[in-house]
Amino acid sequence: MSNVLSAVAWPYTNGPRHIGHVAGFGVPSDVFSRYMRMAGHDVLMVSGTDEHGTPILVLAEEEGLSPQELVDKYNAVIAQDLTDLGLSYDLFTRTTTRNHYAVVQEMFRQVYANGYMIEQSQFVALSPSTGRTLPDRFIQGTCPTCGFAEARGDQCDNCGNQLDPIDLINPRSKINGETPEFGQSAHFFLDLPALAGALGEWLDGREASGTWRPNVIKFSKNLLKDVRPRAMSRDIDWGIPIPLEGWEDNPTKRLYVWFDAVIGYLSASIEWARRIGEPERWREWWNDPSAVSYYFQGKDNITFHSQIWPAELLAYAGRGDKGGEPGEYGTLNLPTEVVASEFMTLEGKQFSTSRKHVIYVQDIVARYGPDPIRYFICAAGPENQDADFSWAEFVQRNNSELVAGWGNLVNRTAAMIAKSFGEIPQPYAVEPVDEELLATVRGAFATVGASLERHRQKAALGEVMRVVGEANAYVSKTEPFKLKGDDQRERLSTVLHTLAQSVSDINTLISPFLPHAANRVHAVLGGDGEFMPMPRLEVVGDLDDDTRSYPVITGEYSSTPRWESRPVVVGTPIAKPTGVFVKLDPEQVIEDERARLGDSAPGGTRHHTDPLAAPRMAAPKQAKGTDEAPTA
């Protein structure tokens, strides 16, 4: 057993999450974390909402709210979205807690004391109409290196080079299209050149491990070709104060949102330990060299997880060219792997909240439940290449794979047992065809587990569904529905016992992907209580400010089942089952959902409701038959 940190990207509090977001950071991290718990590891899964930065000020002004009111509003929405998806966080918190402020300021002070936070002047972009500093990511122009016309003010997504807004050719504000003005301002910069050697040595080691996705390690190493000091403070009044004399009380200088957001992985771990009454427990994941850590996000955030955050960790420990010593948190572990997914599009186009070309998590879960979207993301999501979500494929996979494949196997197994015995029957003489299926199912634990450990979730789920197909083929071979004579009773008992054992084990194999459905299948097989523990949403008080409270996602996951075959119990009562999954009407779903997309979908008529105002449906409809700010 080892300590495994599952560090999940911090969604930005500028609105509800859509399915493109959770395809990158949410579902993959939960599948991995659930599996690693089942494999016997001590997992700490942490994240929260990222709540600072200029985009919050811009949106708060548009909505007529204070920045704190705005982030409170969307923090609650996002926490509900992720709980509904079943994401098993040990702690999902936020970056406006006093605990987070304290951890960030400690990190800054020690990085500064070690000489890796240097003061320089830089040109900053200003809005001519408001005088407000424009965030780097809200400035767009042509990349001076590769000529990409839609480069941002912090980096070019085409060639990966780090940029400053003034580097762009023909820069313009993405807020209102105006050309920014530039002025000089004093700021603190992370001295990346002094840390480049240590970063390169670490990345060489990661490359040698052979575990990183090729696109991620290649992109990360390319970042070292043009390393410059990077600004870690901003001209803004919404954020964490700079903890140095002469700066802390400056009302217009704050730490850069990306400096503080990635520190959230550490601060959330510390908050979790404090909340369980063991304030030093976090060190088991952060100071123990044998612990491992996996960082989940979309590919647009690789820079901050394979360069900026490791550089902060190295600087804090004094492990760069300038030397130094660790602060009170000690030497902190560098990432074992940065697990970056590619992008997901919607019906062939980029997600766009402004053009209403979007599917919010809360909407798809309300209409269809969490299982179909979790299944789609795992089976067809952007794991190692860009992927497209279409309603036609969503319905097809639900109906042909979940309903006709897995759901059908569960239902007819339980139905035959309920009708013929009313309980799980005992096996008698096991024939080769029975043992062949049982061996196939047992063998899948090693195959599927190996893929999940390497973040190959498509391959893992594909193997599970192959085994489902083998079990369905077994039913066709043995034809238990034809075994009706008294002299065939023992054979029927053996076949149905074999099916019960196979369904039980397949349910274990598929449970990291579909925890909600796994609990229903567990009940169909006569099980009591939850098979897969689920997260809970609760309101807690700020540990360091008794005037504040906020929602967190947490959970108790010690009852997570082990990743192994467990014998079914002969005599367990089995009742006539109800459907585990809902078959969807393809024509109706596609027509309805494309209508909701409106003008952004071919042949559609705009029909879109405010996701915050629209009521959530209690259950999915049953047919007949069986442009975003960054996240950390």
C-alpha cells in the first residue's frame, strides 16, 4: 500500500461546469481515485474552486455583485454539480479560505527568502476605457514566434511558448475588442532560469519512467527551451495580499491567481488534515518520498503543472541554482505524473457559453442521470486525443452498450434466478464452459487494473465491456431458459450460479467508472447498503474565521470494496429486478437536445434556459423499452 495524492484541477468560479470541463479533470480523476482505493492504496483526493483573478471582477461587475458574492454563488453551483456526478473528493474546498491564504503566503515568503522571487518592472496591459489592468488571458493577438492568430497574452497554445501581452502582434482585448495600452509596473517574478536546471533534471527522470503521456512530456520539455522569469503578482485588488513589508497593505497589488491556485493542492491537503483532527497527517502525502501524486487537468493547463508548480516546489525547498532551505512545510514532493487530457468538442464545434453551445453538467445529470455521461467520457472522451460529443453517439452508447449489453446481462441473470430459485443457487458439476467464463472474468482484474494504473481508462473500460460480451455469449451457449426439467435442475443451478458470480465480479470491475449503477446492481444481487461509497456535500465553518461558512465535498471511503473477486453467497434472496439503466428514444433525445442548443446546432431553433434558474428534473425521461477562464 502506498499514499496516493489525487490532485484534481480547480474549476474557475465563473459559472456552472459543462461536460467538456469534467471530461478533462473530473471523471478521469474519480475513476483513478476509486480504483486506487480498491487496490488498497491510501488515496487523498483534493481540489476546490479557484476564485481570484481579474475575470471574477469583470463578471461580478456584469452581474451586479461583489466579487465575494459572485464566487459564493458559483462555488455552490459547482460543488453541487461535482457531487451529483459522484466525484469522490476527500475535500473539495475553495481558494478564498483563510487557511489557503496562510499557506500561499508561507510559500511566497520562503520562495522569496531563498532568492527565487525577484522584483522587476514589466509592461502591463490596461483597458483605455476603464483603466483596469487586463488579465493576460483576456488579451489575444498574433504569436510573434509561430504566427498563430489567436495566441493569448500568457502563452501560445499553438507552439507552447510563454508570452507577455506586449509580445503579441496586434493585441486586442477579448472583453470588448479594444486595443490595450501598456504601462510599467513593479512586480514579483518567479526566477525560472535559476530553476531550469532542476526542472530539466526532474523532467528527464519523468521521461525515463515511461509513464507520462507522450504529448505531455514533449510539451513540458519544450517549455524549457525559452525560460524567462514569470510574473507572480498583479495590479488588482481581488486576491491574496503579498506578505512582505511595503507590499502587504498595497490595495492594488495581489499575488497572481495562478501562483495561488496551484498551491491549493497543498492547502486543501492541510485543510483536510485539520478538519479530521490530525493537523500533520497531510505530510504523509507531501513529505514522504515514497508517496506518489497525480495531477489531473486539460491540456491547456500543462504549463502550470509541469513548470510553474514544480518550480514553486523546488524554489520553496531551495533546490535551484541559488540554493536555500525548506520552510516549515519541509521538502514537498514533486508531481509523479501530470495527467493531461485533450479537448472535447460538442457536435463538431468548440464549447461556448456565450453562444449557448454548451451542455451543463447539472442539465445532463438532471435529464439522464450520471451514468450515461460518465460512461461516454470514459469510453469516448479526450483521453489522449481530441474527442467530440454528439447526442447521436451518446444515445447509441447508452442504448447498445449500457442497456443492451451490461444492463441486459444484469436483468436477465437476476430475473432467471428470481423465477427459478428466488435466491442465489449453489453450483454442482462445473463444466468447461462455466470455468472458461469464470476464468475470463477473474483474469480481467489484472488486465483492467493495469490499464487504470496507467490512466488508460478507455482500454480498461473496453476490456470490461468485452467481458460483458463474453458473459452474454455464455447465456446463448448454455441456454438456461431451456433447462426446465427436474433432471436439468442441477445444471440450471450451476449455470445461474456461474452467472451470478460473473455479474458480481463484473460489477466490481465497472464500479470505478459507474459507481451509482454499481450500487443499483449490488442491490439487484441482494446486497445491502452502498457498494461504492458516495461523496456528500456539507456546509462547514472556515477554520480560521468564525464569521464564514461554505460548502465542501467530502466523504468516508473506508468501506470501498477491494479490487478482487468475492464469492457470491448461496441463499442470498434475489427479487424480480427493475431496469438498471434507461433506454433512450434516439429521435426524441436528439431532436430535443439539438433544439436546446438552438442556433448553434444544425437545423435547430434557439431554446435555452438559464442553468441556474432551470429546475432540476427528478429522474431521466424514460422511453419505451428496456469560452472559459483557466482552471488550475
